[in-house]
Amino acid sequence: MESTILKQLGLVVSETGAITGIDLPISPTPLLAAGMQRRVRLKRLTFDADLEITALFEMRVVDDEGRDLFELYSQDATLPPFVARERLARVQPIEIPRSTRDSFRDPVTGQLVTSEVLNSTSELHFFQNMALGHLQAQGLPLTGSEPYLVVVYLMLANIIREKDALGEF
């Protein structure tokens, strides 16, 4: 799959073509000034002994040019201390953990549901049984020839989009 397509889908691709992260813009918020946007990055992915998955996402604020405002304000020695503290407080990165543990999905639609919904399945079981067709139905341009880790990364990027649509970021 082409680097430009991977980037459009939210993957960070180095000059050598290696995928080095997941970073996506998410829905705007009226709390931010014009020219600022929120982005979510995958910070860490862990598997417990029972293979339940925990993803740690980080929400950051960037300017129109994609510069991280927390890093920018942290390094700006020209700002008076009060102004620097005020700006840093507004753009503080926020860590957001999400786990498959105690989470359930409708096995047909893939929608998140409660455990009381008839035929609901654990989120872990749902993801372990997901096939290429499911991912293609989600809009991923997969042909079946992609390396498996690229598919996993694209699935994680889609989870960020899903959580954003649900208002979780």
C-alpha cells in the first residue's frame, strides 16, 4: 500500500517507508480557538496474559501547520511565566485509556453494546474473529496483500475514528 494512502488513513510513515505511529485529526471542539485542532495518537498498546488489549491514546492540540502547541509553548522562553502556564494548561496532552476488557459488540454490526444485548460478544472475541471483509466494509482499501501489521495499525486507526464518532475524545 502506498505511503500517501497510509498517511491519509492516519498512519505516520517515515522517509524510509516504515510505519512509526498512528496520528489522526479528530472532531473539533468549540473550546479551541480558530486555527487549532485536536489530534489523537496511539501511545501504547498492551496485551494482558489473557490477551485482553489495552490501548493508551493521547490527545494533543496542534496549530494549522501541525505543530504541537504544548511542545511549542513549553519551549517559548519569550512568554511571561503566567502566560506560559495559562497556555500550557489549555493545550495539556490528555491520556485516554481504552480496553477490550468488559466491552461488548454486536457480532453482526460491530457496534459497541452492553453485555445485556442479545447475542453480544466480548470485544476481544469480536476482534479475534474479524476478517478482511469486515475491514473492507469499514472503508479500508485492503486487497489481502498487505502485511498483517499494516492491517492491525489500520484497525487501530479505525478504532480512533469510531471512538471520536462516539464522542469519547
